Amino acid sequence: MARAISTPKKIMWTALAWGVGLLIFFPILWTFLTSFKTEATAISDPPVWFLFDWTTENYSDVLARSNYPLALMNSIIIAVGSTLLGIVIAVPAAWAMAFVPGKRTKDVLMWMLSTKMLPAVGVLYPLVLIAKYLNVYDSRIMLIVVLMLINLPIIVWMLYTYFREIPGEILEAARMDGASLGKEIIYVLTPMALPGIASTILLNIILAWNEAFWTILLTTVDAAPLTKFIASFSAPEGLFYAKLSAASIMAIAPIIVMGWFSQKQLVRGLTFGAVK
Amino acid sequence: MILKSALWGSAAGVCLAAGLATIATAEEITIATVNNGDMVRMQALSPAWEEQTGNTINWVVLEENVLRQNVTTDISTGGGQYDVMTIGTYEAPIWGANDWLVSLNDGMADDWNADDLLPAIRGGLTVDGTLVAAPFYGESSMVMYRRDLMEAAGLEMPEAPTWQFIREAAAAMTDRDADINGICARGKAGWGENMAFLTAMSNSFGARWFDMDWTAQFDSPEWAETLTFYLEMMAESGPAGAANNGFNENLTLFQQGKCGMWIDATVAASFVTNPEDSTVADQVGFALAPDTGLGKRGNWLWAWSLAIPASSDKQEIAKDFISWATGPGYTTLVAENEGWANVPPGTRQSLYDNAEYLAAAPFAQMTLDSINSADPTAPSVQEVPYTGVQFVAIPEFAGIATQVGQQFSDALAGNMTAEEALAAAQTLTTEEMEAAGY
């Protein structure tokens, strides 16, 4: 039976939720507003909220100065590609850890996670030299592989957590019905863990989209994604806040739209197995 | 009829041959550059060079620190991704000494006159007699001040003020109720942020980073005097939260009329005098960076320059581009398209002999005087084993100075005293230098 909540409490909690939501959303709102201001209005004091001469000049300047379509395409290919490649590798790995754990499974999981604590710059030079040797510097395939490796521990951990919620007996039943290992994973396990896999994919696309160390240092022109596009509009000596805001909005808009449409799936996946 | 056909055929053949020749020689070069007004302007005007030569350019425009990470990674691994790199005065001597950069002593265009380059700027880009980078624009630092506030305070800014005058004037101009701070200066931690300002300032107080044995000198009375003076002046007359202020933050404050004086890069002059962005554009005066009478002024010297990495396989075309971008012809091109005030400053004497430029840029003479008064080979009153005015041209400097800058920024924020900050700076610098084998 649901617990009754009094109206004043409901109003209070709703107001609080809206307050926190607005607080989190405020930087994006401010960036959005600034992107339509002139550089002078962007730094005006006191700040101007809505009553200014709205201009789209910053967007046209940004588009004229850089190759946004190429950067957008690179971001999509790198983020989606690295995530899907990671899923292909992580699903069997997580299956093995969840359903046929060995003596050292927990240790392996912890070790995988510990690689996330390695300072990325420590492997910068080896990776650059490998990329140069294999002639894949400034290529999408290099970034797909690198970002997949970086995010693989998180993908395996997330899938492992979801798989642990699925009763092993169901897989056993499939096996007794004659399903091979591949069929068991593809036709039985995967459909049952779909919400978890979907949220893993979404979260890792977001992580790969925002990754700014490798995507900047391993690219020049051909594979440069939106992170490098943004870096070209920041300046320590010169006020280009309005243009930087326009570039930022253009860089985050696709991922915000994706998050908006998939939020139901994302929340469902993240809370998968949380309540029994 | 036959003749006509033959003529048309010949003409078509000539056109085709010319077209094929163009295709055969046309190359694509990749240029990494920093995101600032002058460089963005160069990017916008570069189609003129592309049309002239038939070559094309891939631009990689990045924020200064990101650019530094990118090009350092590329050049130190021989990546060969870039044909032209924009580098600073800090990198040029280090990379030049490592033979990472192509000599520009020869192979430049005939009208590219190296003797026209300002001696201080040229000296900073020369390694053992080899010019390793061509300056695109040069800058020093100077005092920018509000003439109306100075007059209201009953003071007159000398052309070459002392630090004592600056401190007294700052106190007189400060009006906390009106949100006017007498002095704005860098406080944000970083080797190119507060440490650029404080290292240049320390030169004028007789301090130095290292003695001739490469021993750190933060325990010297000169450094104590520098830091104490800076902290006291900023506490008396600086803006709130000064420990977070870099160039852009102070530029915003000055343009909003909240700074009586601002000591920073000469390149800021064109921003603060631009009426479209600055509310005090018609009230700005300029003076040389302050001194203490010891013979050195507290101004720095910097140039963004174009260099060719040794790993580039298109060095001739890269030289042709650099000749165009840093030559006198580019100056004329900018003047024709954007006006004389927007010409990249601080690299060539001929620009400062140009009456049209001097008329259009009220800050021109002060910029030239500031640059000429900086000597990267003898930055301090005392003898030093290094070159560089606001930096020490060794690879370890950026890391050490950023850590030292954090101590000084902390002191400015009130989290520690000047003595504590200097003691910490001395310890960490000594440790880092010993670890580096000095």
C-alpha cells in the first residue's frame, strides 16, 4: 500500500526538486543565453538576462571558422564505435564473471577498475609512438580502440552488475534445451538484460563524447571531434565568451537531445535490480 | 577552319598542362596555432596565400595550453602531424637546442628581411646564431591606467613610474564604494599567469630565480621584498578574489571601469581602447612597467612565433607560408583589410617607422619602448645562468613555476603568509631541480 503524503509536503518536495534541477541546469541555460549575446553584452555588469539584442552572429562566426560537420561526425563515430566495440567484448566477459566466477573473479574486477586510476598521461607517449608506427595517428579507428580500452572496465562492471540480477537457472534451462553458449548469450541473456545494456551503452556514449584528453592529443584534423572543436574557441588572452558559448551549445546539443529522448531507458537501466 | 581548330587545340592543351602543373605542385600543409585575435585574423586572410601559391592549409586552432600539449607531444615524438607550429618565446630556445626546429637563416623569401626584426625579439628566437622561429607578434607588459581617475586623485602618471608610485596611486584611486580598485594584476596560479607577472616584477626588485650554481633563490631578501610588496599592494587596492584573476578576468574588470590601473600584456591595449568592448576606451593612458631604480623594469617579453618542426616533410612550402605571414607584405594586407590598428605588433622596426601605424595605434610607441627595454639574456640586476625575462628557459620551469605560482596565489588568497609561501617555493624548487640533475 502506497504511503500517503500530505499536500504541503508534496509541494515542498516538488519545489525542492525543481530548485535542485534548475541549479544543475543553470550553467547550460546561461551558456545558451550568452551564445546569443555580443561579446560586450556577454561581460556586462550587472549581467543582462533576456532583454538584449539577440544575435546569431556567434553561431555563423563559429561555423565559418571551423569544420563543425566533420567534428560532429567524428564525435558520433568515435563515441558510438568505441561503445559498441566495448559491448561486444564486455558482454562475454561479464557473462563469465557473473555466471561462472572463478576464485580470482573479484580480484580481476577490482584490478580492471584500478586501471581507471592510472594517470592517462603516463601512457601518452607509448600510445603516440604506437599510433605513429601503425600509421593510425589522427584516425578514427585509433580513437575508437583507445576510448574502448579506457571505458571497458566501466562497461564490464556495469554489465556484470546487471547480469548478477538475472537468475542463473534461466540460462541453465536454455542450456538444457540445447542452446549453445553463443545462443545462450545472444537469445536468452541479452534480451533479459536489455535495459541494463541500453543504459550501459548510453552512459558510455556520453563518457566517450566528453573525453577530452585522448581525443585532443591523438588528433590533428581528420579525426578531430567536438572536444577539439571547443578547444579552438577558448582563449586565455582575449574575451571570446559569446563565441565559446555558441561553440559549446553546438557541441553539447546532440548529446543533450540523445539524453532527452533516452532518459526513460537510462533511468530504468540505472535502477535495474535496485528494487526487488 | 583547320587553323582555328589547331589554335583551340593548342589553347586547350596549354590550359590542361597548366592545370596539371598546378595539381602536381599544389600541396596541403597543416598549421597549428593559438586562438587569439591576431592569429584568427591570419587564418581569415590566409586564402590570399592559398590563391597565390595554389597550396591549401589545414588549420588547427587551439587554446594556448591545449596547443602547447599538442605540439609538444608531436614534436618530441617526431609525429610529423604539423608543418608549421605556433610556439612561444619559452619553447623556441629549448626546442631549438634539441634540433627539433628547422633553421630560418636561409630559404626565406627575398623581401623577408631578418634585419628588420626587433633585436630583443630576434634574440629570444635565436639559438647559437640560428633563427629557429619567425615572430608573428611580439608583446611586453606595461601599465594601462584610467586618466580620469588619476586626475581625480590629483596625481600625474610619469612615463616611467616606480613601484612605490604605483602603490600610492593605486591607494589614492581605490574607491570601494564605487567598486573601483586601484590596481589589477594577475593572481591566478600558473607559470604563464601570476608567475609571468611576479617573475618580471622580481627582476625589477633585483631578485632572480637561480644563482650561477642553479641554486633556488626564493630565500633571498629580494624575493621577500617582491612578494611582500605585491601582497600588500593587492590587499590595499586590488579587487576581491584577485587570486583567481588572470588576463581575461582583469580585462573584463578594466573594460567595465573597475580598475584604476592594470599591469599586463601590451596586446591588451587594443582591447581596452576599443569603444565597442570597453566602457573606458577614451580614458586609457599608458606608461612603462614600474621599476625600483635598480636598472631593470618589471616588464616581460613574449612573442608568438611560427616555426617548422624538423619532422615536417613540406619544409619549403612551410617556409614560403612563414615568409608570407611574418613578412612586411602581410602587414600591408592587414592594414588594407582591417586597418592599421589591427596589424600584428611588436616584431619589426619598419612598423614603428610607419607614420600611418603610429597615428592609428596610440599605444605603439609605448609597446616598442617596453619591448626594447626587456633583455632576455640579462633579465635580472644580478647575474643569472639562464635566458628569459618572465620565465627560465629550461624544460623543468613550467612545472616548477606552476607549483610556485600555487603557493603565491594561496598567499594572495590569505591562506598563508609571504614567508610561508617563499619557504614552500624554495623547498619545492630545490627538490625539483635536484631531481632534474642540476
